[in-house]
Amino acid sequence: MSAKRALYIGVGIAVFFIAIAWAGWSVKEAGSDASGGHRWEQTSSPAGGRSLYEMARDVTPLTQEEADQIRDRVQFRIPEEIRELSDEELVNTVTSIIESRAHLRELNLRARTYGPDRLDNLVDLIRARCAAEYAEEEEPTRRMALAGAFATYLPPESGDPIIVEILESWEGESLEPRERLRVRGVFAGWVSGGPRPLSSGIAHKLFELYERTETELQESVHQRPHGSDLLLDIMGAFSRFGELGVHYLEKVGWRNGPGIEAMCRTGEPEAVDLLWDFYWDTDSPSMRAHCLYGIAWLNRNLNGHLQSALREHLPKYLEASSVTAQRRAIAAMRRTEDSYYIPYLEAYIEDELGWDALPEGRERELREGATDVA
């Protein structure tokens, strides 16, 4: 390598790290209050995916100066004409979370700077809009979606009651069973989406819907798989609630594939113990491999005990007769990023036994997954 080329590379690396440091400082500086306290933390790449607005969306109230700073620096700027709208005009121009993103960003920043009285007035305007919207067409799912758009961009203590009220109003109506499931599905989808924190009241409402839907399924009010699909969606939504989510998953019964996924995504240490309990209680190779995947997912930076336990149990599922078990085992190995499994995966790749029996495309999928680890 020439000295000149080495110099260019060195300068490039230095510029790269300076850019990262500057971006991180910018986020930290923009999120500090007058006393130097940290108001939000950056949770993704410094240079670009997540705007300052998105980082500020779910944190403590902002000062007017901080809100203006965010307006000026967000990745997708809020147009001046939207900033100049009155609260009522702003609320009435929102059509959906996709088409009105800039309006909703402005709504969020206002909500974060308003005192209690102004915030209550803003919420009243939203309630009136949701109550009037689509009344003639009687479109419950569209009304739920609109309420969800507003609720997403408000602080939880203000936004959560809005969508719960809309849900309860439709639960009291005489909807067709399929339409009722659709409304509940919009609610469950809203809970599942995005990084916004949620109140415990939302978790309890989900649990009520789960029990209600399960009872209706037993009484043949709903046809399968529609009702069953909703139950799985609600189970997945519980993963948003951490320790409280673990509690509700235990209440509804989580010992199946979707339940394992939800349990591990709670991120709770208690979930590791529950997954080990299920691992030893079941005889299903696919469920056992799925449990190991969940444990690896929960503990990517594995401590010595868990690493040893996974090393002891994971390799044997590469030889399982169940393709699902093999697939889950490979996914778990990928999740651990542990080079210990490379010899096992190399042997697995070389072993042609059973490849011909796999469905079309599955051989390539499994080989690529194994190669990723190796």
C-alpha cells in the first residue's frame, strides 16, 4: 500500500469517527435541559435513521425552545404552513398516520410543550374530531385508525384514553362478528406498532379483549381462523409491556410458537426461567428448539452459564427429524454469535441426508442460514 493511499484511508477513518461523535453530541446537546440533564437517549444509528423528533416523542415534557430546536433539525422538516395552524385546524387536517405525518409531528411537539389546561383543550378537540369522523359512513375501523394516529403522537396519559374510549364505544355497538374482530385487530395492531411507551390500562384492555374473543370462539360466534388469528395478535402485543406482559402471557397461556416469540420479546429476565421450564416440560423437538431460540434472543450477550447451557443443548437439534426444529436451532445459533457452533454447522452443511425431502426453497434457506453463522 502506498504512503499516499494509507494517508487517504487514515483521514477517511478519522472523518468517519468525528462524524459519529458530532452526531451523538448533537443529539445529546439538543436533548439537555437547562441544568444539563439528559432528556432522551439515542437508540439507533447516529447518522440517520431516526430523527430527533422520534427520539423526543416518548420522553419527558419539552421546553418551547427544545421543541423549536427539534422542528428546525428533524430529518423530515415540518413545513411552516403546518406550524402556523391553530390547534383546531391542525387536528382537523389529520387524515391518517401515513398521509399526515408532519401534522402529527407538530401535534406531538405542541402536546409536549403545553401545560395541563392547553393539553386538555387539545385532547378535547381530538375527541370531538374522532366522535364526528365517519359517523355517517359508520366505518368503525377507519375511526379506530384515526384515533390510533392521534393517540400515537400524544403522551400516553393523554393518548391512551382516546383510543380506549373509541374501542369501548364500538364494543357497545351491534357489529357483525367479522367487523368486531376487525376493530379489535386495529386496536391490537396499534398496540404492537412503534416504540411509544404504553400505560398498564392498555395491557388490561388487551387482556379483556383476549378473554372476550376466546369466549366468543368457544360459543362459535366467530369462525376460525379469524378469531384465532386475533388471539395470536393480542398475544404478540403483550410483549410490549415487559414484566406486565409476562404476567398477562402467563394468564392467557403462552406455551406455543407465537407465545414463545412474545415471551422472549418482553425482554424480561423472568422469561428465561419460564422458557427453560417449558423446555423441560415438552417432548416436542420443535418447541424445545424454539425455547432455546427464545433464550438466545433474550440473552444475546450471553453470560457463562447460559452460554454453556445452550452449547450443551443446541447442536443436537441440527439432527432432529423436524425441519422446524433444525430451522429454530440455526436461528438460535445465529443469535448467539458464538463461534463454538461453526464445526457443527459445517458438518450440517456437508451432510446431504434429507435434503431431497425438503420443500422447494427450504434447502437454500437452511443452507444460507447455516452459512451466515459459519
